[in-house]
Amino acid sequence: MKKFATLGVLGSAGLFLAACGSSDDASTEAMPDTVEMPADEALEPIAEEPVADDEALGPPVDPSENAPDPVTTEQVADDAAAVAAEAEAAAEAAEAAIPVE
């Protein structure tokens, strides 16, 4: 029973302290102005129009300057085929070197 009495006294003391609080704080009155002012600025009409910038992307580029050289492409393909043939020959040699039981 003493536990319930103690909890009751503490609960009522907490409610009493909460009821005594006051919300007449200067910072509370100033808060709506600071919150609403940026929102009001965002809703103002825009007077400036966007301007196209022709120099933003730089000078025009000729696509033929960026194309790969066909001779180089063929050489790379030939080199890749030679490497593949060497790898295949090495694999066959490795298989032949393994003794079969």
C-alpha cells in the first residue's frame, strides 16, 4: 500500500509542476516569424527569365575526331586472336602433361 501512496504523491506532484508552467516566453513569440519568412520568399513571383548559354558546352566537336582508327581496331582484334590461340595451346599442353591414371 505504501508503494501506491508513493506513486500517487509523485504523480500528483508531477502534474502540479506541469500545470504551473507558463508559455509566455519571448522565444515562442519570435518563432513563427523566422519559420514563415523563408516560406513567403519562396512564393514570390520570379521576375528573371532563364538565359541560354551557347558557350556552356564548349565549341562543337567533329564526330570523326573521336572515332577509333579502323587500322588500330583490326590490329587489336588480331592481337586478341593470337593471345587466345596461345592460351588454347597452353591449355592443351597442360592437359597432355598430366598423367592419366
